[in-house]
Amino acid sequence: MPQQPSISTTWHDKHMQQDTYRAAVRTHDTGAAMDIPENVLLQEVLYAFQGIDSKYTFFNPSTDRFEVARHVGVSLPMRDLIRKLTEVGWLFNRVQQFLGRAIDGGVVTQSFHHALKAELSDFYRLLAVLSAQVDVDAAKFPLPDAMPELTLKRLIVWTQDPLDRLRVMAALVDR
């Protein structure tokens, strides 16, 4: 009669197989290391904030969101962080598309357009500040391992209020 494997052996084998699979997926899907420095990804995210496709990030109409190109070696958590950040660009595009349509209404519609444009001007100011900070960090910290002032994680904090405002504006223009 063949010997039954012990529970601990089976558990160990199963988890070793899962770890091997995860490592293979990580190496195949995102690369073993991050190929793109964070300061470059920051600049890419700032482009996405404005609804602009760039070298490593682009708007995918089939998923209706901005994504990092598959060939770019970026870890899955970093891809998720970038996806969360680029919601700002997706919302910005929706508001911009609404404003791009001809105004065919009365004074209330014109006032609404004006209010949206005023909110977007605040957003443009924030983009200018963030872009300037990325430029300062690039000059101060040219080495990839340096710790710049602005990181993708800090950008989440910087964009929380504008994200909330853009969500409200997008909800209003969808009605």
C-alpha cells in the first residue's frame, strides 16, 4: 500500500507550487524589477491627469481607464497605485468633454459652465505646482535611488481633494 503524504508535506508542496507560480507570473507580467524610475512614472501620471496618453500610460477605451503599458516592468502594486491616481485624468476627461460641447441653454447653463471652468482652473494650478515639484526633485535628486519630495504615494494625498471635486463635477455633467 502506497504511503499517504502527511498533511504538512501536502501543505508545503502546495504553497511551494503557488510561490513558484506567483514568481513566474511576476517575472512574466511585470518584470523582476521596476524598469521605470518613479520620477518618470510621476511625470506620466501628471500627463494622465490632463487626459494625455504618454509613453508608458495610455487611456484604454475597452476598460475605460488609464493603464500602464504591459511591456513596462512595473510591479502589480505600483500598477494599482497608478490606476487609482489616474482616475483623476478619467474624471477630468469627462468634465472636459462636457465643456467642449456647445452651450445651448440659458443663463443657468452658462453659469454652470463658468463654475466648472473655475473649478478646473484650480485643478490646473495644482498640476502646475506638482509639475514644478517633479522638476525640482529631478534636479535635486538625479539618482534613481534618491528620495524625492514627491512620490506616487504622496501624490495620493495631494490629489484627494481634487479627486473628490472631480467626482462631484463628473456626476453633475452626467445628468
